[in-house]
Amino acid sequence: MAAIDKIYGSRADWLALKLWLQDNNPLIDRMGPQPEEHGMIANFSLDQDIWLWEYCPLDFVKERLKTQYGDRTPEEAFREREEVRNDTIYDLKDKIKELELLVSLYKTRLES
């Protein structure tokens, strides 16, 4: 699961988020240009999603986070994704070992 990526909103949403971030975390600087009417207003990383989940009171940001992550926190969703990825990697490594063993047995048969 990726970070929330882009948040879309109105000019008023852009301004509300920009002002709130300036007051609460000026280090987050992923705001897009102010849209004419409605458009992309921000693009956040996973670390920023985690922080926004915890602290941002703006309804349109909370709704976007919930759409992306469901009832889990961004951190929980990220951990789940990594567990699935790791399980898949281990499954593939096991399959490769099995294939290598089969190839070895086949070569041994051919040589005898």
C-alpha cells in the first residue's frame, strides 16, 4: 500500500491545509500549486501520512487517509504490506530451492 499520494480539493481546501501545515508542521512541504477551482492540492509520503493520521483535524484529509488505509493506521497498513511481501519472497525462495533440487536430480539421472 502506497502513501496517500495526491489529495484533491478546492482552492479553500488548499488554503486550509497550507495554513494548518504552516502552523503545525512547516517541515511538510508537499503542497501542489493552488488550483484554479478543484485539483491536486498535495502529495504526501508514508511518513507524512502517519503524522497526518495522528494530528490533522481537517475532514477532507482524514477522509482521504481512510479511503487509502481503511480502519488501519498507515503504519499498520505498511507493516501488513511488508509482511505479505516478505512471505511472498520466502515462498519464491522455497520454490527456487525445490526447482534447483529437481534439476540436480534430473542431471544426476542423465549422467547415470
